[in-house]
Amino acid sequence: MSTSPPLQHHGEPVAWWRYPMVWLVIGGPLAVVIASLATAFIAARGADPVLGPEERGGISERSSTPESMTPALQARNHAATPKP
């Protein structure tokens, strides 16, 4: 007993959309396209505003002197030295 749909129904060919495999082949890429458009829409509507120079408040932006970078340099140098 065959479970696949017949190629002809009452002497006429069966339409392409009547085959379940067609919907599996089309459905995957279509779902990806719809998901990517939804993601792009969410990203465009929920974008954070760009801060100007007077609104930025990071530590490195407030004090860019070499003394303020000392802990970072010590940690970097400590990680690069081999253990005795």
C-alpha cells in the first residue's frame, strides 16, 4: 500500500501545492525570512540613542591619563608573564 499522493487524480494532474514535501521545502526558508524581518523591525524600533560627548560618562572617558590606566596595565602584564 502506497502512502504517497497520486500523480493524477481522476485523470488530471495534482497541483504542486497538494504535496506535503513542497511545503516542507518552502516553509523552512520562508520562516527564516519572516523571522529576520521581524528581528530587523525590532532592532530598528528599539535602537538606543547615540550619546553625545557631554553625555558619556565612562571611566576611561572621564580620565584618560596614564595614571588612570595603571591597574589595567598591571593586570595585562601580570597575565602575560609566565608563572615561576
